[in-house]
Amino acid sequence: MAAFRFTLQPLLQHRQAIEDQRQRDLAKLLRQKMIYQNQIRQMQTGITDAKHQLAGSLVGKVDLEGVGGFARYSGQLAQRAQAIVLDMVRLEKAIQMARELLLKATRDRQALELLRQRQYEQWLAAQLRRETAELDEITMQRHARLILTEQRS
């Protein structure tokens, strides 16, 4: 029995490679989003800790230097957090685009795999027909020999 050969196999492999690359691109973007989220979480924790320290310095004699330091620190963190949020908005758009590209690449690959499956099933049916024809031929030859031997005897 001959082996099945899909003539578009190189194209299928190319589409698989494109899909894999799209998955890696999306993963990079999602990882960057996670990094941004962690940075914002750390900033929130930093501000909370600084507020607790500030509350301690407001008891008794007020440490104006500490209050000013907190104000500068929280202002810088707020600016940085705002910049990160803007980056995250841009990143969300890129993530959406990457998801759409991945979906298209997946559809393209699946279309070729469906074609490959159909061609394989057709090839298999043709192989079965050939084998059946060969068996019929062998059976007919056997029967003809049997008849010839009966006639000779």
C-alpha cells in the first residue's frame, strides 16, 4: 500500500509556523500586561506603606520634612502609574490585534488541515477500491483455473 502524500504539506507547515509565531507574539504582549499590573500593584502597596509611615509621623510633633517627602513620593508614583495606565491602554489595543491575527492564522491552518483530511479520506477510499479490484481479479483467476482443472479431469 502506497503512503498518503499531501501536496500542500509545505504550505500547511508554513501556516502552522505563522500560527505559532502569532501565539508567541500574543504571549509577549500578555506578559507585558502582567508586568504592568504588577508594577501598579507594587505602587499601590508602596503608597499604602508610605501612608502608614506618614500617619506615625503626624502623631505628636509633626515632621514637615516627612510630610513633604510623602507628597513628592506619592506624586511621582501617581505620575508613573498614569504613564503605565496609558501604556496599558495601548497594550490592550495591541493585544486585541494580536488575538485577531492569531484567530486568522488558526482558521487558515484549520482550513488546510480540513482539506488534508478530505484528501486523505479520498485517497483511503481509492486504495480500498484498488484492493477490492485486485482481490476480485485474483478470485476470478482462481475460479477460472478451477474451472479449467475441472474440465480437464
